[in-house]
Amino acid sequence: MRILAFAAFVIFTAFCIIAAVSNRTDVFFSLHPLPFGWDVPLYMILFAGIFIGLGAGALVMTIKSVKQAHHNRQQIKKIRDLEKQLKEVTTPDLNETIK
């Protein structure tokens, strides 16, 4: 698994280097309704999109895993309560069996 992660990292890094070298042209970036605008290299816009996407994906996965962990804790508590109830129902009373 470690080798696979390292290989993915190397491929991603190579892609980023190739994209940065081949897209050094300055482009005018503006947020249209706002009066702001900048001349930035195209690769910076590409990388910003990639990293915003990675960040959004990580945020979604974190929220989903927190919800799943909460659900798992509720289910474990419910299982323990049911097992406790089952023990109370199935355990014979020793005083009644002696009589």
C-alpha cells in the first residue's frame, strides 16, 4: 500500500511540474461582478482549482465519517442495551429453581 501511495504521489507531482512548465503564460483573472482583476500564470489557476477540489472532497469525507462514527456509536449502545435486556430475560432466578 505504501508503494502505491508513493507511486501516486510521484505521478501527481510529475503532472504538476509538467502543467506548471507548459502553462506559464499570464492570463487575466477577474471575478466578473467585482472590480478586481489580476494577471496570474495559468498554472496557478489550474492548481487552485485542483487544491480547492481536493479540499472540498476532504471536507465532505470528514463530515461523512463523523456522521458514520456517530451512527456506529448509537448502534453499539443499542446493541449493549439489548444484550443486557436479553441476559435479564434468559437468566434463571436461582431462588425459584431451588424451591
